[in-house]
Amino acid sequence: MDPEPSPVRLAVREAIHTLMSSKDGGHIFSTLGSLKRYLGGTEAPVPPREKEEFAAVHFSALLRCLVSTASPDWLELVPGGQLEKLWGSFFLEGPADQSLLVLMEAIESTAGPSHRLVRMARLLAEFLRAGRMAALMEAQCRPTGPGCSLLQETLLGKVVCLPDHLGNRLQQENLPDFLPQAYFPLLAGAVVRALRTVADALRGGVDCCVSFVARVLGKACVHGRQKEMLGVLVPHLAALTRDDGLWQRVCWRLLERVPDGTLEAVLTGLLEAAPGPAVLSRLLGNLVMKRKKAQFVMTRKLLFLQYRSTTATLQSLLGYLAADSQRRPLLLQVLRELLETWGSRSAVRHTPLPQQHHVSKAVLLCLAHLGEPELRDSREELLVSVMAGVKSRLDCSLPAARRLGMIVAEAATARLHPEGPPLRFQYEEDEWSRELLTLAAPRPVEDSALDSGPPTSPATAETPAGDSEDSGAPPAQALGSGSELDSDDEFVPYDISGDRELRSNAALVYVRDCLEALTASEDWERWEAALRALEGLVRRNPAATREVSKELAVVLLHLEEKTCVAGFEGLRRGALVAVTVTDPARVAEYLALQFHGLNYSLRQRMDILDVLALSAQELARPRQLGKAAPRGAPSPSSRDVPPPAVQLSGTAAPDWRQVVEQRIESKTRRFTKGSPRLEPACGPNEFGPVAGYFFFPLIRCFDRPQATFDLLGDDQLVLGKLLHTLASLMHLAVRTPVAVPMGKALLELVWTLRFHSDAYVRQGLLCAVSAVLLGLPAERLLGDLPEELLEARPWLADVAESDPDEDCRGLAVQALLLLEKLKAALLPLPSP
């Protein structure tokens, strides 16, 4: 025989029958009231055993019955909304886990927009606002609570994915409570309240389990809600763990229970949300020593495989490793691995600059946290890695990479080899370098303030500060003995501020005189005067310059700074550019051939490329072709250059023509005056006829190594500069007859070097492709270079997608857009 049903089962069965069949509002209200006593809070309590049976066995069935009967007419059977309030209290006061599951089931099973869907959604929003999510988590933390893994897995999905489920179901009718920006902070607050209950239970000697809360935290973070969850959770936990060891152990156990699949998201969010390493240490404890996954994430993945962490995040991470003696060996191990990666030549070539900057910051922070005794045993090994990294970065063609090497080398050698001479470099500061210098700055040491100053001589130490600053005597008197110079005190120094430097040589007025002075003169004042006057003389006397243009180019190319001349490099380069522009065919061909010649330094070869590029730009720049001047109008030369008598007299007499024009202008009345219209500069492209002399000698011998010059070997910087120069020449030769063979030769060079390992070289190759696409007409491109374009397209797509250098990816995208534009210009539009 079947056992006799319990009183609770009979009462629930009878109540469900009444709710489903009765239309009497009073009878229904009294039936629900009799069941309410099983939830507590009534004057007629029931035995605890019956309450447990009702909650564990019959409550879900009752809730489903209430959902199925909740029609508008049914809820209005009792006036004043009393029945609806009693109906909703079962969802808000009963077991929270079952209420959530039944409500979600009812919402998801509703086919479309309806009164029932809106009512269930509003009841769920009230469920959240009443703090029932915290009650749900508290129930899952109790040792006597539900322990079914299937139930917890179902609850986990409903709790974390509630905004997604409600958004998909309600769509335009979604409530603000279900938006992720509002829901996840509320969920984080529920986690805090659940943990408070756990801490209070532990103080009372009751065991609790935080596995479900840990899984909720992990799943919410892995769904990308770290900021909403941890932005609320971390400030509360930081305050609670400040002076409470029990709360620290609760946090440690919480993070130890986070599953491996979601631990990375939680740790990343904690590092970003924690205000510093001290708070992180209180929240994590020695988690990095207890779990291999945590150790991998914090010592490998966040440092080597990712580089989106901010400086504050790196400071929190490495400060956390340095905050405890058990974790400090990990910090030293991290420094070894960082310097090994930093010193790898392959890493310098194949990792993007932001990642190299990230590793450099981590290296400097590790060195700042480690002490001298910890570094002593590994000093030689670390110095070897530092020197290898310095060599690799100084050989790199990217200025930013070279600056990284210089800054890290200075800071690392100061820590690893303090007794040796300091290593110093000269570099330009940018945002990255200033940040690294801030991280590399040594911490102030209170006890060594007196030892940090430079040594002073006894004489300087005994002399008061006021004697050297306030006395009227010159500095020479302060250094000598007072008895010897007392007789000179009455002499007043002469005012020489208006004196001019006397020069024994007259100004040079001929190009040949300048050539002779630069080659054979032993008078250094005449040599400097010739260098300063040469550019102007060359531009004013083109015929005389062409007679000695090659000789001038030879002298200027090999010219060395024999005296300290301000702006020597600029004067030399300007003169070379002027000579090249004056006689472009002869000089450009000579310079281009000398670029591949013997016995030239890398500096001279780089100067040749600069001169050729600047000369080509000046030749290609349109010059203003002035209109015929009005009759009687002065020429520009006569208007700008005063007569010789005026120049020699030293007085600036006004030109009579200007005086007349000003008087006419002042006495002329105009009723309206439009804005002056400037004529655009126009004229023939003077670079076109001589472009071949610039381009083809440069590109001819790039693959022929020499004893001191190898473009395909170590001289990658010069190769990158060459490619950028060739791209510039190609761009300046736009719409010229020689542009087609130039473009074909340049694309062949690009195809040969397209897989080069240096980022600067690849940037030059991509600039060359864009220059070819811009410099040739579309018809000529497809008519003369179809195969080259077909081969370039997949290569450009691969570079745009997978090249480690950001600039290379951007240039590849630009080239692909030019190809698409070319295709759109040539293909006819489809007829409607």
C-alpha cells in the first residue's frame, strides 16, 4: 500500500484545485492565506518540518499554478488589489531560487507580447529590487541548502544571463532594471550582502561554502562585465578587509573557488579595479602561489602575451608580487624572463612597438621593486640580456624602438652595475620616453641626502654664497687672492655689447672663389665665409655653377667640419641642393651613383638620399609664372632690391615708385573692394625630364653588397631610407613619360623585399606601392602592370591583417583603398 499522504501535500493539492476551478474571490483569497502560513510570518505557525517539506517539494508546483491562473479577470475577483498583492507575495517571500526559475520559465514560454508577459516582467523587476537575489545566493552558501549541481548550474545561467534573456524576450518593451548597466551593479551588491551573511555565519561557528558566489562572479566577468561587477565589489571588499582578518580569508576563499575557465577575467578585472598593490594583496592573498592558473595569468599572460594593461595595472601587479616574501622569488623570475624577451632580436623585429613599450615598463618596475641583495646573484645574467637588447634596438631602424633601448639600458645598468661608470645616451623625448623616465627615476632615500651632492673643494666650501653672487667683482677676482687684485677694483669694464666681429676677408662674389676657398684655403674665416655664401651664389649664378657643378658636388659631399660652424650640416646640405637643382642631370646622376660607391660612411649615404629628395621636391614644385607687368610698373627685382648706392650708404631711402603708389592708394575712393584673389602657382614640372637621373642609378645596385655597405644585411636603416626616397621620387614624377618604367622597376623591388623583417623597410615598401598607384594613370597601370597589381593585392591584404607594426597595417589599408578606387574607376557601372 502507498504511504498516507502528508497534511502538507493534501493542503497543497486541495489549494491548487480551488485556484484552478473556483470563481469565488473570497474562497480563493482564504485558500491562498491558508497556504501563506507555510512561508512564515503569520499568526498560525506550522511545524518546521512541514515548512521544509512545503519549500522543498510543493512550492514550485504552487508557483506554476499561480502563473497559469494570473489573468486580469482572475486577479480582480477581490476588489482593491488585495488578491494581486497576496498572489505576488508568494514570489517575493518564498524560496528565492524557485521563484526566479518559475518567473524566468513563465517569461521565456510566453509566445509574444501579452498582459501575462508584462506582469511577469514587472514582478521579476520587483523581485530584484526587493533584494531577493542576495537571498538566493545566501541560500546557496548554506551547508544545509540545496547542493544539487544541476540546480546550481541552471541557477548560474539564469542569474548571469538574465539581461540577455529579458532583452531577447521583451525587446522594445524592456525595463530599465534589466539593462546590463543597472543589473550587474545590483548583482554585485547582492554578492556583497551574501558575503556579509557568510562572514557573520563564520563568526557564529557555522560553516559556509562560497562556490556558487565565486562561479557567479567568474561567469559575469568572463561575459565582459568586470567593470560593472568589480567596480562595486572591490571598494566594499577593500574597506571590509582593511582591519579584519576574517574578511580577508573570505575573499581568499572566494577567489580560490573561481573556476579556471573564468579566473583570467576575474584577475584582469581586479587588477584594473584595485586602487593599488596593498588592496590587491588583501583581496588575493597568496593565490598566485596556490593556483597554477593564477600564476600563469599574472606572471606570463598579462606580461608577455598581452599588452593592453595600463601603467597603473602593471604597478599593481608587480607591486602585489613584491609585497610578500613568499611571492618575491616570482618577481625575480619575472624579471629574468622579461629581460630575456627584451633582449631577443627576434622579439624586437616581430613584436609591435606598444608591446615592446609594455615589456620595457614591466622591466623598469621590476628593477624598482627588487633590492640589491636580490639582484646580486643574477647580476651577470641580467646584464647580458640588457646588452643584447640594447644592441638589437640600436640596430633597429625605428626611432621609438631605439629610444626604448636607450632608456631601459640607462636605468638597468644603474641598478645592475652601480659601481661602474653611468651609461648615458642622447635622445629626443616623447610621451613614451617621459613615462619610462618617470618609472626609472630612483626613489628618494632619506638617509643619503647629504651624500648625494657633488664633492666641493675646501675653498668653495669656505666661501659664503653671498660673496660669489652679490659682489660686483668679476668671476676671475673671486677665484684669485684678494691682495693681488685689490688695485684693479676701481676700473670699470667697457661695454662691448654693440661691438661687431672684425673679418679680414671681403665677401665672396664668385662661385669659383667659393670652390677654391673650400678646397685649398687655409684661412678658416674665408672657408666659413665661402660655405655661408655658396648657396646664394649658386642660385644667383646658374650659368657659372653649371661649369663647375660636378666639382662642387664632389667637394660638398666630402666636406668636413674643420671649425665649429653653427648650422654646418644645414649649410652643406642647402648648398648641395642648390647645385643639384641648378644642374640636375649631371649632379643627380653623380650623387645617385656615389650612393652605391666605395669608401662612404652611412651618414654620407643618408645625406645623398636627403639631397636627392629635397632637390626633386624643389624641381617638381610649380613656380609662379608672373603675368606681364603693366606699362610703367616696376619689376620685382627693382622693387625688392635697393640700388647699390642705397646699399652702400647704409640708409634705407624709400623707393619713389612705392611713395607714388601709396599716395595714389590713399587718395582713391572705392565703394566696394573684393578680397584679393591669389593666382595659383603653376608651371611645368621641371623634375619630369630629369627624373630618370635621380631614380634609376639609385635602384640599380641595391642587391650588391660591399665590404662596408650591405643594404640587404645589417644596413636596414639605409635600406628603409632608400625605399622612402624612391617612393618620394615616384610620387613627384606623376604624369611624366618616365613614370611607367619607374613604377615597374619599383614594384619589382617591392616584390623582392616584401617579406623583410624590419618594420621601417616594410613601411618604405608600402609607401612605394601607394606612390605607384598615385603616380600612374589607371589605364597605364592595368595596361602595363597587370601582373604586378594582381600579385600585390593578396600581399597587401595579408599585411593589413597580420603585420605586427601598426603603421604598416595602416599603410597597407591605404594601398588597398587605392586599388579599390582604381577598380571602381575602370569598371563601368551596371546598367539599370
